[in-house]
Amino acid sequence: MNGTALSRVVIVGAGHAGVETAAALRQHGFAGSITIVGEEPDLPYQRPPLSKEFLKSVEDTSLPLKGEAFYVTGDIDLRLGTVAERIDRDRRALVLAGGERIPYDHLVLATGARNRFPPVQGLDPSRVLELRTLAHARALTARLPDLRRVAVIGGGFIGLEVAALLRQRGIEVDVLEAAGRLMGRVLSPAMSDAFRTFHEEMGTRLRLGTVASEIAPRGDGFALTLSDGQALEADAVVVAAGVVPNVELAAAAGLAIDNGVVVDALLLTCDPAISAIGDCAAHPNPYGGDGPIRLESVQNAVDQGKCVAARLTGDARAYDALPWFWSHQGPIKLQIAGLATGADETVTRGDPAGGRFSVFVYREGRLIAVESVNSPADHMVARRLIAAGLSVPPAVAADPATDLKALIPRAA
Ligand SMILES: Cc1cc2nc3c(=O)[nH]c(=O)nc-3n(C[C@H](O)[C@H](O)[C@H](O)COP(=O)(O)OP(=O)(O)OC[C@H]3O[C@@H](n4cnc5c(N)ncnc54)[C@H](O)[C@@H]3O)c2cc1C
């Protein structure tokens, strides 16, 4: 891939990954044309606040990633409210709904993901609430004043963030989680247990190992039948049961798909003129064990955008950024450094009952992830340790007398 030969970059998806790619291209001095095609009508915005600050105030503020001036001064052609319908790989053109063709030298797929609706009898996606877009958040906030009781399907990050905010408004909340523990796909059992306590203390009813088997309209709300045979009534149902990557455009163009658009270490698809990044991309990750993984985080979207922009301007490097995440659930600020894939040991540093602690996660004696609650200093040190390939013996990490920062060599 020779950056100097490129004059037209087209990006599908105006989310965190797509906008960062455009910004980084200009930062690297790319002087060709940049087009971003995004199907949502709003100026590209940050998603994380939708389940956090946005729901706290019912003001309809938008949360732009960049001001309008960024696109004007950067000469970035931002096509909002526009769906990319087809990729003509032979002629290197993106075909928009309506037929317009946008030629490209390089195409970046940053199409993100959409919410998954579990197979529940009677679940009508148009009647329940969900949270992926600003439009969804507006719909949810508009309902807040009328809600007394809400059923949240899914005990992952977003379901629990919403549950905590609903509880802060005095709304009764039942969280249905199919797995036996909260955020089980991502967190260690020790941290899942701590969050179980936090949410129970907030007054949320947690129904673990339980799914809705049927949802039926009842008056202005819903009657739910649960897998344990119990019945539940709710004014509204919020579905937060994970996402599916938006791969249809890539699949129809014949690109490889496996739980996402498959890319190599450079984030290139099997077509050297097409990259895929962010929530939609299944990529090899040095922190993720064998086989491609898909990450759903702002860090990943932004760092992959930067990685592609660097390659397109002549600095091709394998993607190797350390994964990190955050989640705010009521007063609890969770930060995660690294990936807990294949973990076989954990130790806790600090006091869970005191609300400030970290769980250090190990695989075969090596530190692979650190989950911190209200302990930003632990998180920042963990990011540097893990990225530098340094480990801390479990007993040393758990010892409150250990100065973690002192373990980082000056060069790291
Ligand atoms: C409510 C919520 C809270 C979150 N909180 C956190 C958090 O606290 N921390 C964290 O790290 N991450 C969080 N995330 C995840 C994070 O927002 C995502 O990982 C990130 O947005 C991924 O960026 P992306 O650009 O890959 O995809 P997206 O942001 O999903 O953007 C993709 C865009 O592409 C558009 N698109 C798709 N197909 C087409 C097409 N054919 N034509 C045109 N446009 C198309 C989509 O409409 C969308 O606008 C949260 C997500 C949500 C929904």
C-alpha cells in the first residue's frame, strides 16, 4: 500500500472510527479528497454519554465528536443521512442509496454495530426501547417522566448503566441476565460479584440466569413471562442484549466475514483497497489470544482509525494498541485495562466494601488485565505495565504497601 498513490479515501460510517480516520488522515498531511458517508442524520456524536450523562438531564443536547467547522476547514465531505448500499469493487466505487457512485482509491468500512434482539416470543422491536443511537436516547429520555417500572433485558455494560440511572430517578428496575453473573463476557467473576452487590444496594432487582420467554402488551405497558416461570409487569422494556456487527455491505461485496469483517494485522480486508475498523472489524489482537476478535470500545475504534490513516499516508504498522474500556454505573466508575481472555487467577487490591479497589487478572502467572473501581491511578499504571509487557506477581499486586507506579521502568 503506497500512500503517495492515493488521492480519494471514502469512509462508510460516521461514528468514532470513521471520523477519527478522517481527522488522522489530515493530521498526517493527506491532501486528497475524504468523503464520509453516514446514515444517521445527526452531526457525528459520542455514543458513551448516551447511557450516562445524556440520560441524567433530559435536555436534547447533541454530543458532537467534532464541531461543524472541523469538516469545513478539513475539506471533509460529510454526507449525513446517506446510506451506502453497495461496493463496486471492480470499478472501485461506493454506490449510495439512490444510485450515486463515489469512486475511491481506498475504502474504509467503519459501519459499527446494531443492537441484537434476542428471540423472545412477542418481542416487537418497534415497541421496546433500546440504546445505540442519539435517536434511541431521545426516545428513552422522552419516556422517563412516565416510567414507574422498567424491565431491562441484558446485564452487560449498557443495561446496567441504564438500570443505575433509572434507579437514581426512583424508577423500579428488574434486570434479566441470561448468564449467571453480570458483565460475564468481559469481567472476572470477582468483579461481577462486586457489581452484583453495587446494583442490589442501588435497589435493582437482578434476575441472573433468567431470560424473558414471552412479552405481551398489557394496558400501556407489558407483561413478561420469565424462564423461571415468574411473571413481571413493566411500563417499558429496554433491550440491551449485545450487538451484531454491521457486515452486510462487506458480505454482499464478497469480503470475508466471521463475527465481523475479517481483517489482517494491518486492518486490511482480503481486498487491498478496503480496510475495516471499529465495532464491525474482526481483527488479530496481540492481547486477545488466538484468532480474530471484535472489540466494542471507543479506544479500539479511535486507535484503529489512527492505524489505518497512518498506513494510508505511508507508515504501515500492525495494530497493537492495548485495549481499555470504561463504564459508569451510578456512583461506580469502572475502568478496565487489557483483556481477560483465558484468565486463570485473580487477586484483589484494595477494599471492595470501601468502594475503591482493583482486580488483577492473570493467565499462567502473567498479568493480562486489571479491572479498577473508582481507582483511576491503578488503571493508568495497569495500562502502562500491560502495554510494556511487564507483570506483577499476584502477592505483590495485592499488597497495599506496593507502590505500583514504582514498578514501571522509566523507559516504559
Ligand atoms: C449507549 C452506549 C454506551 C457506550 N459506552 C461506552 C463506554 O463507556 N466506553 C467505551 O469504550 N465504549 C462505549 N460504547 C461503545 C462505543 O460507543 C463503540 O465501540 C463505538 O461507537 C464504535 O465506533 P464505530 O465507529 O466502530 O461504530 P459506530 O459508532 O456504531 O458508528 C458506525 C456508524 O456507521 C453507520 N453505518 C452503518 N452502516 C452504514 C451504511 N451502509 N451506510 C452509511 N452509514 C452506515 C451507523 O449508522 C453508525 O452511525 C458505548 C456504546 C453505546 C451504544
